[in-house]
Amino acid sequence: MFDITEEKIDPNALREQLTQAANCGAFTCFEGWVRNHNDGKSVDYLIYTTYPELAHTQGNAVIEQAKQQFKIENAVCVHRVGRLDIGDMAVWVGVTAGHRDAAFAACRFIIDTIKAEVPIWKQEFYSDAGNQAAWLANPEAL
């Protein structure tokens, strides 16, 4: 399942949703947070935007591809949109599997592929540049 939200991401609820399978011996997750700098510039906050319909379709396709490619039981990815402040969680990926190798590999695949292929754009607002913004778009996602 792939989802987009404007609300704060609750990793405990997402973990609970995934870890109910008795046949799984492994769970791994990735959390991406807003940091206070990029390319030597101080960042005040970010704004993420998306094309929701396409993002849901592509995000769910990535999850399905991970299920086919790796021996995993389930996977979830949630990406936040809107204004995010320093320290806010921007993305969460969780994977359950019978064994840790598959869980780690699938989790890495999901976050890397989501960042490369799903139409979610990040606009950074800098404190040391007169609060000028820069769009950081991934050309492959366009």
C-alpha cells in the first residue's frame, strides 16, 4: 500500500499494521526526515507537492513490484505533502518478510524507486538566501 498524507506520519500505527503476520520473522523500516541544510545552504522548511492520482498509481506499482521481486509478505510506504518543518518525517517505508535479507533489500528498493519514479516534488525554503525557494524535482518522475 502506498499513501500520501498531509497529516503527521504515525510510524507506530504503520508498524502495527504490518507486524501482525505470524509467518514473518523480519520487519525493517526507513524514515526520511527534513534536515536543516542542503548543498551548503540553511533550510527553514520544505513544501512537498504531488499529482495525487498518478502518485498513488505509481507508488502502488512500486510496492507490487517489490512483492514480486523480493520474498516479502507486505510493504507500506507513506509520503507526506504540504509544509514540513525541520525534523518532520517526510516519508516512511515498512516491510515484513520471512527473513531479514529480503526485508532490507525490499525496503531499500522501495524508497529508491519511490524517489526516482513517483511524482512528488520538494521545494526548499532557505534562511540564508532571503528565503528564496528552489524546486528540487526529479526529472525521471516528470
